[in-house]
Amino acid sequence: MQGETATAIRISDSEGKLDVFPQKGTPGSSGRGSSKGWQYSDHMENIDGYLMKYTNLVTGWQYRFFVLNNEAGLLEYFVNEQSRPQKPRGTLSLAGAVISPSDEDSHTFTVNAISGEQYKLRATDAKERQHWVSRLQICTQHHTEAMGKGSASSPQRRPSQNQNAASFFSMTQLHKGSSLYSSRRSLLPDHLLDAREMMSQAQGLHRDLIQTIEGLPPAAGPLSPLNQDLLMLKATSMATMNCLNDCLHILQLQQVARQRSSLGGPTIEWLEPKLPDILKNGGPLDSFSTEGGLKYCIPCQEEIDGEDEVEDAFTEKEEELVAVEEERSVVLHLLSQLKLGMDLTRVVLPTFILEKRSLLEMYADFMSHPDLFVAITDGQGPEERMVRFVEYYLTSFHEGRKGAIAKKPYNPIIGESFHCSWKVPRSGEPGSPTTEGEDGSYQLRFVAEQVSHHPPVSGFYAECPERRMCVNTHVWTKSKFMGMSIGVSMIGEGCLYLLEHDEEYMFTLPCAYARSILTVPWVELGGKVNVNCTKSGYSAVITFQTKPFYGGKLHKVTAEVKHNATNAVVCRVQGEWNGVLEFSYQNGDTRMVDVTKLPVTKKRVRPNDKQGPTESRRLWQHVTESLRQKDIEKATEYKRILEERQRTEERHRTETETPWRTRYFESEGEGWMYHKPLWKTPTLKT
């Protein structure tokens, strides 16, 4: 009927929005002039953009680039936009799918495929979510109806999504001979198909209920849209439908897993990460072996042979600041998903912020001035030895940080270890034996092990047998989101043992902060560190001061060494932990130490091919090499495989009630102790 107005959808190519606008009827229109019909463009526009994708409780949300392919009826995603020319990381068929905005917030929505697979996605805001949901629903309805009719023609009337889902199941009953229907049905038995059809019918009834309530006259009366009982009915019915939908989805996933298992015999392949195509020619992942379908790490059993160690040639230059700036949008989107004070232990951070070493190796780099470490025991008295320890402690952080830009080392895999040593020139005392042949140097050995995954706890130990000194430390790193910075608390303590003097120096560790994470992130240390030697009666308080909001210096640190019995301050220190430190003594003497000019002794490490499969550099070698080549996608894939296999191992141990066994460290009270400390060596006992 001409002159009548119908409602149509317009897809705006310029703005990528859905608009509802009046459209005049045509002679070929339905005879019911007052009816309204849904119309859309024959060439549905493809859209793309970044969304957060939820993986699991451990991995959490990950930033991915999504592409809606309307012509094929597929939702595809890639690691990032740059990898779009390559094979998609994942693909979901939208025919028969259900697109559901989540009621947990205004940003999240789910895409539930007929196969049972589900994508839980999160947009930056409610407007962006509505944009994606609308486009996905249009594509889903089109391909579902095309499947049912056996053609790709565009329908003239566009039912709602719930009606469409119900019609899909009724139409498939008439097209059981189609190959697509047969492939779906091979995964979903009759009772699940019936349940899904009933679910679609229930959703349609629920929609009618909501429309009826919202269509009541607003005038005051016993029944109105704002009636408290009706509002409660709307809320509870919505919660019930969401719960039923989640339950059905779980049943579908279980059925798909059982079907795949029955085809190939007993296996847990569906729990394991698949090797992506980009890694198939990337070399073997020799850090793992396979037994009975389950891939697991093999603990390094061989003893470490120091004869194979060579001076470290691993040197890395910091990327240009611009390289970090280019990833600002990724960081910005990540920050939009975080809350103040949120624990970041289980949050997967973008790969491009990683530095090319494990956290265990970073702890080793704190020993880059081994000459200052072994010189502690040379102090003429307990006062001088405490001052020497404070000097070593303050100078250790600069080289350990590897530059000004805040980057994150790899999170160690449980059971991962790192081994190295340093040759320390002798001070010239006559008649001293050597352990490094005839080169006239001491040997300082270091070993670190990741002893726990949750919480993430590392143990590290270093010893110099000739000087009869060693240090044992355990650290639990706990990070949290603080707005425009990230704070990392290093919970734990260490103990330096000077066996020659029968002294033990207990110490704690400062907090670390990554500041200005939206621009060029930089590292700042903060907090108070206590050092105490009970036998000598000396202690020290070291304060790493964070920069105030206005004014003040960066990286400022102060320290005081006290004699506990008299409370007298015997030495004061002030300066910057990555710059110049001034030591002022009780007698008025002063001494300056410029940490940037201190000689750095390179550690000695065995080549990767001579390391055990769970030693840091061999374990992470593919990630490191990919980062060197600036191939972030491949680095992300290798990192994901390592972490997923760690989770598979953890699930396997939980199911079999098998406790994790450490190799180098043993649990003692609330801490961890190296299993063969120096004081247990018979030849070195006093």
C-alpha cells in the first residue's frame, strides 16, 4: 500500500552504525500497509577491530583483532591487525549462532556457535558493544535463514534473533540430508538438539513477556511497567534464561569433547594447545616430551658441569622509545579492563612489553658486581662488614634492571631453573688455593629455581666456597594495578651467611613500580628494606624513595647503619640507586660511589644446546629469538604454548593428586632453602 511507512535498517558505511529510518512502501509491498518490515543491504559490510577475548580463569582476557566476514558468515580473529594477512587464529561459524549481550556489564557479549564453541568478548564501551552485537546478529540471521532455505538470498522479513534460532531448528528437520546439518548433528545428539530448540522457544516466550510488560500503559495503576513485582519478574526471568543458556553450552562442550575422544581413543588432546601454522617450521620445542597423550616438562636431572660454561655473549640493546609508543593503543585497551588494586598475577600482558630474559636470570644479574659481594667478608670488623653489605646491596639494582625502560621478564615456568657463575679476581693474598685452575680467581656459583606457580615463588642461591660465604633468598612477586602505574611487591627475605665470622645477615627486598605506562614506562623502586645481623649487633635501614607528585628527584635512596646496643648511626648513605651514592662515616669521612662506572663482570653460562630442557635460556629460546626478530606474533604463540602446557601439567597433577617435587630447594617453614647449602659441606664446616 503506497504512502505507508515501514521501518528499515540502514548500514552507514561512513560511520559503521545501524540506523532506523522511515521508508515508503512500494507497489510490490505487502498489502498490509500498516505492517513494518526489516530490510538491509544486499552487500552486508564487513567490519573489524580490536576486542578483548576471554580464554579461561588462568589466562583471563586477551587483546585480539576480530574480523566479521559477512559473505562467508564467519567471525575470525587474529593476534593483531598486522597478522591479518595470515591464517586466522580462530574462526567461528555464525550460521545458527546466538549472540547474547551479557548482563554482567555493559561491555561484554557472547557468541555461541551451534557446535557448542563460545567466544566471550568485551568491547571498550556500551556503544561499541551494541555496534558489534547488531552487526553480528544481522549476519547470523542472514546465514541461518540461508542455511534453512538452502540458498543465500536475502530475506525480505528479518525476524528477531530468538525467532531465527527457533526457525533454524525447525527448518533443519526438513533438510536432514544436507552435509552441513549432518556434520553438526554428528557432534550434537538428538536430545541436545531438542534441548536447544526448546531453549530457543523459551527465549521467544521470554521476549514476548518482556515486550508485554514494557508495553503496558505508563499511567499509575495496579499494572504498569514500573510495578515492583513486574520488575522483579523481568530480572529473575532474565537471570534464569542466562543460567539455562550457560548450562546448555557446558553440555554441548562436553558432548563435543566426548565425540572427539571416541574417534581417536583415550586422549586429552582437547586440553592441549595446538601448534599454530606459523610455528611448524620454527624448530622443535625440545623442552617437552610426550607420554600417553599428555605433554609435560621433564625435570633437569643431570648435575651442572661448570666446565661447559663460557663467558656470556648475550647482550641486548633497548628498543627505541618510539617502538614502545607505537603500542600505546594496545596498552590503553588493556588498562580499560583493569580495576584499581586488581591483582595482575593471572593477567596476561602483551608480549611486546617483555624483555628477553626470565625473571630467574634477572635475579642472577643482581650479582653483576661479584667483587663487591665477596669483599663483604674482608671487612675488618662487624661494622665494616655491615657497611660493605649495604654498599653491595645498593649497587646491585642498577645492572639488574638492564636499562631505563620498564619491561617485564618472562614469568618462570614451575620447575624452571637458571645456572651461571662468575670469575672474581683475587685480592692478592698469598698461598690461597684456587678452584678455577691457574687463572688466579675465585668462583661464585648461582642457581635459581621456580618452586611454586600459584603463588609465583622463586628461590635463588649463590656461594663462594673459597671465601666461605653464601646467600639464600626466596621471593614471591605480587603485582597490582595502580592506575597509571603497576606495582610489584617482592615478598620474601634473604640471608647472607659469612661462615668465617659465623654471621648471618637477614634482609628484605624493595617494591618495584612501572610508571607512565601509557607513554614511555620507566622503573622506580620504593619501600623500606631492613638488614639485621643478630650476632654482631649491627643493623641497617635502607629507604627507596618514590618521586613525589610535584618536584623531587628520581630514584633517590637513603640508608643508615646502626649499632643496635648504642643506637649510634655509624654510616649514612644518600644518592640515587642508579647514579651516585655518598657514604658519610661517623668520623667525618665521605666516599663517593658511581654505580654507572663500576666494572661489570659478565656471568658464565653454558650454551643452550648443553642446558637441560627446563633451564631458562633453552626453555625460552624460541620466544627470545622471535623477540629479537621483532616477530611479536610468533613470540606470543611460543609463550602461549609454554604456559598452556604448564597449566595442563597442573591439571594432571591435581587429578592424580601428585604433589610437585622441587629439585634444588626445600620448603622450610614459610620459606625455601637450597638443598645443599655451603654450611652443610663437610670440608667447610667450622
